[in-house]
Amino acid sequence: MKFFLDTANVDEIKRINELGLVDGVTTNPTIISKEGRNFKEVIIEICELVEGPVSAEVIALDTEGMLKEARDIAKWAENVVVKIPMTEAGLKAVHILSKENIQTNVTLVFTVAQGLMAAKAGATFISPFVGRLDDIGTDSLALIKNLRNVLDQYGYSTEIIAASIRNLKHVEEVAELGADIATIPGSIFPKLWSHPLTDAGIAAFMKDWENFTK
Ligand code: E4P
């Protein structure tokens, strides 16, 4: 299972990357806006920090605009991936970009049909949004499971990035269901290696050792 960091915060990326846990990074316009930095500069900095794919999203909503932005973004770094929204215009752009060997991540996927369309158009990655489906009371885990089955059944190499991850349980569940990647916010990542019983156990061992060596 691969882990991406769902952030544009360079300090978060550096911290978790030092543990050897970061296989890539995803961003979106909201995530970029939180950093208050120049889009291109921050993406280039992240691409230098991380060896794996770094997603940078287009803003245009029409195919021509998406292609113009995508071809520019693709020149920023070798490991940059262009994130494209799941629309008709987006599918057309993905199809053209795939023929130009530009890697794409189709975002805002909420159904198996959308994921299948994106894979067929030539997407390198698709991003089904787990948390946002949970928010509206839809079974997000069924989506991951069914996407896995459908892509495998028809032999698509498109990778599933489970996105909109909100808690530790989400990560465990999408891992069990066979998502290729979970993209995890910096605030959630430390929860993957922490447990209160680990902390309590360390404290008890330290106390007992202190009493023993007094
Ligand atoms: C990543 O590719 C997505 O843009 C991100 O996971 C969305 O997360 P959110 O639903 O918490 O905004």
C-alpha cells in the first residue's frame, strides 16, 4: 500500500518523509490556498522533496484551458501529475494528455461509473472521495471495493487513490479493500503510528525502571 500526503505544507511533508512513509503528495486549490504561497513555487519545492507523484490541479473548466494549464504544469517537474476534475471536459483532456504521456489524477470521483470512465479515458490515477461520501450518508467503502473489482476485472492499470480521508479507520478500511494508495492529511498521519496504550506502556516501563534503578 502506498501513502500520499494530502497537503501542501512543506514542514509536514519533510517531517513524515523523514520516516520513509511518503510515496507521493496530493494537493487541490483549497489545500494550496491554505499555504498562502505561489502555486508553481510550492509544487516545485514539493516535487524536489518527494520522489513520488505530486498532484497539482488545473483551474480551467474547459478542455482547451485544462490542456494549456496541464502542459505547463507538466514542465514544472518530472514527478508532477496533473489533477483534472471528473467532467466531460476533463475526460477529453485526460484522453489527450494520456497520448502525450502526461500523467493525470482524475479527482472528485463519487461513483464506479465515473471511475470507470476516467480509467477508460486514460487516467493514471483516480481519486474517489471517501469522507465526502460519508458526509452525505453514502457507503464510501462500497465504492472503493467496487472500483477495485471493476478495474481488476477489465485489467486497467489506473491506480485508485482513496481521497478525502478523515480518520485512522478510513485508512485501515481502504487498505483492506485494496485501494492502491491512501492520501492522508498531515493531521491524520501521526495517528497511524500512535496508540494511547503504547504511550501508557512506555510511561509504565519508564516508571518501573526508575524505581528499580533508584
Ligand atoms: C485529494 O486528492 C482530495 O482533494 C482531498 O483528499 C479532499 O479532501 P476533503 O474532502 O477532506 O477536502
